[in-house]
Amino acid sequence: MYKSKDKTLKIGVITFLLIIICHSIFGTISFKSFINFKALELIVAGVLLSTIISYSFETIIFTIHIIKSSFNAEIDHESAIFTLYEFAIKVKKDGALKIQSEILDHENDFIKSAMGLVCDYEKPDNIRDVLEKDIESRRNKLFKAYNVLKMISQVAPSFGLIGTLLGMVGLLSHIDNPKLIMANMSSALVSTLYGALIANFIAVPLMGRIKELIDKKTLEYRIITEGAILIAKNDSIRNVFDKMNVMLPDDLRFEYPKNFSERDYSENEITI
């Protein structure tokens, strides 16, 4: 409910600020002067060419997917914590091997990987080592999308400058024709504007969204890692829950389920 209200408020604020920016731009220049397809072609084609040369199509498609995920995907830390909490209870009650089929059917790949190591009776230190390397690999993959946008934010103003220089060359080559001078001057200045807008109003904000997504995913992975290691150590269920829970910001932490009594599953009743 609160997330829905926050999202609605955010959309409202963004819309209001965009209206102010558009009013400022078109209050200074006419809409007709702002539209220059030659300048736009140069910058868009230049940015796409640089991106395609620098990165594989697989990386570019992955970047588009991650951008969509940054708007649509919700990182559910609550689900991760309570899933590991429930696995801790089941392992105490029935042993690790009894939950293998449930783990294999789980939709979260990282939970599946972490609990799979627990079921394989790996030592806690080995589990930590494997999962830390897994986290690093996943972060590096997500940062590919960040790096693509970072490059776009750098090359877009450069192509805007190239458009400006081409416009100045056209201006000087037609110095005796006032109409062509004005046309080339408009193209020159608008090119710089396009480059700055693409960099600062598209690429940089998307970089921020992807960085936030990476941080949230990394926190989820570290929570799952901590829970899996504690389960492998045969730690108390309360400790499993609390150590995962305290990794969240204090305003996002959850209460320990009051309908559960750890006395139902004695520490020495079942071992992993």
C-alpha cells in the first residue's frame, strides 16, 4: 500500500518537473526550432554505433532487459528472509535431504544454489566461499548494463559537439547566404542540446536506477548467503532469522514470528 502511494507520488512529481522543464525550453525557443532531424540522426546514430562497436548484441539486449527490470521488478527481501527461515525450521525438523525437492522447485535461483550446497553437506566455509564468488559474478554481470549507459552518457555530449562543429563548418561555408547561415547555426546549437539531454536526462538517471537495483540484489544475495551458512552450521532458528533481519535498514526489519516456538525442535534432536 505504501509502495503504491510512493510510486504515485513519484510519478506526479516527475510529471510536474517535466512540465516545468518543457515550459522553460519552449518558452525560450520555439518547438519548430527545437526539432532538427539531421542533428538528431547524427547523435542517435553515433551513440548506437559506438555502443554496438563497444559491446556485443547480447550485452545490449541484456541492458534493455535490466532497464525494464529497474522499473518493474520489486526486490522482495521479506520473501528471501522468511523462505530461509522456513527452510531452517524444516531442516531442524526433518533434515536437509527432506527438502531437496522443494529447493529444486524454488523460483529464486540464488536460494536454490545456496540451499543446494547445504543439502550437499558442504562445510560452512566452503559455502561462503562459493556464494561470495557467485555474488561477485552476478554483480559483474549486472554492472555490464551500468557500463553501457555510462558510455552513452559520455559519448552523447561528444556527438553533440561534433554536430555543433559540423554546423559551424556549414555556417562558414555559406557565409554569403544569410538563410543558410541561420539554418546551420540552429543545427549547431541544437546538436549540443540534444547531446546534453540524452546524457543527463536519459543515460545518467537510468544509471542511477540500475545502481540501485544492483545494490538491492546484492543485499538479497548476502542475506540468503548468511541464512544458508547459519543453517549449515545448525544454528538456532531464531539466530538464523535475526542475523538475516539485521542486514536490512532498521526501518525495514520484520518482527520474529510469534506463532513459532523453537522448543518444538530441540537443538540436539536433529542435525544436518
